[in-house]
Amino acid sequence: MRKSLVVGINDYPGAHLSGCVNDAIAMASVLATHGDGSPNFHNKILTSPDPINRAFLRASVEALFSGDADIALLYFSGHGLVKSTGGYIVTPDFKKYDEGVSMDDILTLANQSKAKDKVIILDCCHSGAFGTPALTGNHIAQLSEGLTVLTASSEIESALEFNGSGVFTALVVSALQGGAADLRGHVTPGGIYAYVDQALGAWDQRPIFKTNVTRFTSLRSVPPQVPLATLRKLVDYFPAAQDEHALNPSYEFTDPSHDDAKVAIFKDLQKFEGVGLVVPVDEEHMYFAAMNSKSCRLTALGFQYWRLVKENKV
């Protein structure tokens, strides 16, 4: 079972936000299904103006991390606060000395959870404080195995909204829609972080990524850039990873000597080149490698996928 708690709060007395409910709806929508429409996460959505007080949110987080789900995912968009006692996700019933749910308490619940993977995504100011308890001086992350944290900003930064959405969440949603997918079509937390990190400049808010995992975790899958049946042919075209695949004009359909079987292979090799798995040797383009009877070889990325095919992981 894959379950998620998706929270978006706009309505804070005297501190209204405009994009958090939109963010929560967008996140829940993209998490609900994979790219082919098949079911993915079972979402529970909490958004204002429905009443979301501290006790209710705390109870909902406890329910999320109870049981032994395959993945338990918490997403929060709203106000965040950090003070001497640690970080907090703020609820609309906030008051001095009782601003909301403690990030340290959520960390404890996630660390104690029996879920195989726990993923926490926070789009709020000072969210980078999550995972480094105040008890340790906010410097040492304490994550149990299987826990991953992705936050919009560091503990000293604000999280910005733009055009009715959080800047961070808009990028995360784009990543989940396929922007961060690997060649097999999997979107992982690490892939999302890399996508968001590269999209934000050095002077923008800086996303934070903390993880302690020992297994591959895919949050969503989309149709792969190269069909998996084609990707598996890597080991046929390159029996050993260091091999070069010799080409000649018969691989190119425009040549009078073309061979249909070799043309079909060449189309696959060109697809591999297009996604960075293969490069021509001593030529700039695959066409000239064929016409001049050169060869092609695997790139470092190509070797990685060749190995995955060899190990029956594709």
C-alpha cells in the first residue's frame, strides 16, 4: 500500500497565503496515478477553509505513519516557523508558544514508523530545519532507515509563491509528471531533488535533501523515453560493455545496399544515442559512422543501463 497525507493551508488569521491549497490539489492529483493512469498513492487531502487545527493535523500525521505501508508520504504547504525549540508547521489556530505541530515530533513519528519508506515533502518557510532536531543543535540529521526529506528551503530561508503556486511545489509537480524520470520511467526522490536544484539559481531559495535509504524507491512512473523492450536489446548489440558495435552503409536506409534487419538495429542505436546511452566512434553523428563504416560504443550512462539489463533489473 502506498498512502499519502497532502495538506495545504491558505487561511491563517492575519497571515493569509494564496497558493497552498492549489499546491496540495496539484500534488494529490499527480500522486494519485502513474503516467499510464494506473493507481498510485491513496491520498488523504486536508485543505483550508476546512478546519485544520493543531490536534487534528497531529492525529492525521500519526495515522499516516501507523501501519506497515510500502510508502507513507507527507506533503505540507503552508506557514513554517523556526525558533529556539526547533521547527514547526503552523496551523490556523496558532498562538504564542503553541504555533503548530513540531517538526521534531513528526520526525519521531516517521522514524518509528514501520512503513518501508517514509517521504516528507515540505513547502514552507524554514522547512530545512526538518530532520535535524533542536536537541542536537539543529546540525545533525537523525533519519531512520527508509526516511527521505525534501524541503523547499533551508532553515533560515523563506519559501516563495509565484502565480498562485509555491515555486518549489510547481517544480516538484513538474518532476513527478516526468521531468525527473529516468530512462525506465521512474521518478525517485533523488531525481526530484536534482530536478528542483538545477532549476533554482544560486540566489534563489535552496531546496534541502536528506535521506537514509538502502533500496530503490519510485514515487511515480511514466512511459519510458525508450521502450523497455528496446532498452533490453543493449546486451544484444553490445555483448560485453566495452564492445563497439561495428557499422557500415547497409545500416542506413537511404543507402542502396541497406539491409532491413540492420536498418532496424540502427534505429534502436539512434534511439540510444538520443538519450545518451550510445555515441559514435570517431564521427560526430551516427549517420556518418554508418556511411563511413565506423562504430558506436556505450557511454558511462549506457554502461549503467547495460548492467541493469544484464542483472534483469529492466
